[in-house]
Amino acid sequence: MTSRTTTDAGQGLPGRRSARSVLLRRPRHPVRVALAALVVLVLAVLGDVALITSRIDHLDVTLAGSPEDQDGTTWVLLGLDSRTDLPAGADVTDFGTAADVPGTRADVVVVVHQGDQGTTVLSVPRDVVVRAPEGPDRLALTWLAGPANTVGALCSLGIPTDHLVTVDLAGFAGLVDAAGGLDVDVPEPVRDVPAGLELPTAGRQHVDGVTALAMVRSRHPEHLADGVWVPATVDPNGRASAAGTVLSALAAQVRGSLLRPVRLQRTAWAASGAVQVDPDTSMTELASLARADLGSIQVLPVGEPLAPAIARLPIRATSDAVRAAGMSCAD
């Protein structure tokens, strides 16, 4: 007697399997693909980080840092005004050549203190008088003798330096462009011909790197009144305030790039080629600062300009603001 068999049991068309077999075997391949993709992604990120890190230049400076009992960490961010490397496409008449303006000064000085009580950001007027080895001098000029001189000068104001980061004119403009430009509030139409600044309308505006740099460099602004450009009221803190406004906008733009990988990578690449840091500051620490919410930026209070000069003396409010931020420096 012939036993009953299923006609096509095990005899299906070549290459076909039962649905049950397919369902049981299918998940193994996506898992392998996902793991392989993850490994490739990790290797790519590590390689990218290594390459970006290798592009960062280091300053020839040794930092004493903060006293051991001090609360928190202090970053000193400097915008340098060397004319050696100007922004791409910039009009040299807006800056002058390296022969016209020799040397390098600390044009913008921003201090970020991160402590247990939060983060305090101070924009320090460049013309405040500080102690220097050769005698009292304006803060901006201390960089002419090198980074250690500027670090010591800040210490005379009670400001320590745990991390030092600098960027030049071209580097700053390039960084802003890589981040996609900045959104800034313009209270009223403003221009500054020597700085190359012209914003003929007020309100919220998106600006590129060269314009953002011009905002920071502006010293002789004019406002539009009844269709005529007239000199603005002189504000001794105008430059320091503008630096705070632009830095806040840049920090917001960088944080907004965290969910946009292409822009984030472009920004990191531009930053790595633009900044110089002290030898002990790591890429991880820089990335942590970039992600930080800086909040509002205050101008460090100092005295009024000493006519007819532009120098300004520290006052009681200067030291009070530094102490209130949690900073101290044993010089």
C-alpha cells in the first residue's frame, strides 16, 4: 500500500521557502546590516573627530588656572584683530593691511564662567586699564606681548583663565558663515563706513559673517534719521555690547545645528581651522562649551573714558561683578 504524502512537501519551486521559514530567518540579516552600519558610523565619527582635532592650533602659553578653592571653570574667548588674514571677499579698505595696522590686539574679550550657581558671561571692554609687566596699559594692547601677558592682565582684574580660545578676523567670519549666518535684532538702521557696516532697516535680520564681524568692530556708528545718516550718540560700551549680542546669536545658531548633522559638521570643521587654544584644552571641552546655553551677556562695568584718551579705569563695580560671578585670581 502506498502511504499518503503531501504532493509538494519539500518539492516547491527552487529558491522558494515556506512563509514560516522566511519569517524565522529574515530578522538575522537586518540585525547584521544595522550592526555593520553602526560600526561604520562610529569609525567615521571617530575619524572625523581625529581629523578635526588635528586642525586645531595651540597657543604658546601655560595657564595657572583658578585657585583650588574657586567655584567653577573660566573660559577666556578673544577676538584678535591681526590684518594678516582678512575674511574672504572683504574690502581691504574696511580693515587696512598688516603694514597699515601692524601687530595683533585683543579686540574682543569675553569671559565665560561656569560654576555651581550657573553660567555668567561678561564682555570686557577692550580699553579698560590693566596691570602689565611694563606698566599700566589698555587690555587690548597686552596681546602685543603675547598671550601670557593678556592672561596676567585679566588676572589683575580678578579674572582667572582655565581655558583660552582665540579667533582672528577671517576665522570669525568663516565660522559664522559655516553656521548658516546669524539672526540678530537691529533696533534701528545703522551704518559704520570705516567698519564696512550697513544695515539700512531695523528689526530681526539674518546676517552673514562679514556683516557680523562689522557689527563687532563698529566704533563710529551712524543712525538713519528722516532719511539722513547722522552720528550716533557715543556709547563707550557699544563695542562690548555688540560683541555680546553677536556671540549670543552664534551660540544659539550652533545649538540649533545639533540636530542638523551636515551643518554641525561644517561648523565644527570651520571652527577647528579658525580657533587657537591653550595646550590643555581638549576637543571634548570645546564641544561642551559650544553646546552650553550662555544666556544673557553682561558688559563688565568700568569707568568712563579718560578724556581725551579712550582708556577706562576699573572701578568698584568692576571687582564686585567679578566676585559676584564667582571668580577670583591670585596674582
